[in-house]
Amino acid sequence: MQFDDRQLTARLGVTLVDQLAHGDHSVDFRELQVSDVGVDGHIEQRVAGKPTGRPRLTPAEG
């Protein structure tokens, strides 16, 4: 599968957000597996190490 520049930029953005969230133990990032333009994942805050159950929608492109 080949990616155009826009798709590659989107993948890089999702990967960057995932890596940043992975290093910050106060949030979880959950990528959405839908290939379109728009929301690429959810960031969910953790309180006392536990997920709050309230994801925030976060566009990886902007």
C-alpha cells in the first residue's frame, strides 16, 4: 500500500501523539482505526492511575 503525503503526515501525527501519551502515565491514547480525515484517536485522562472513562476527541492533524 502506498501513502500520499497527506496520509503519511496523518500517520506520523498519530504515531507522535501515541508516543507522547505513552510517556505520560496520566493519559491513555486510543487510535481510531478509521481511515478518513478528522478525529484520529481519543486521549483519556487517568486519575490515580485509573482511566476516567471520559475520552476527549483529539485531531492528530490541525
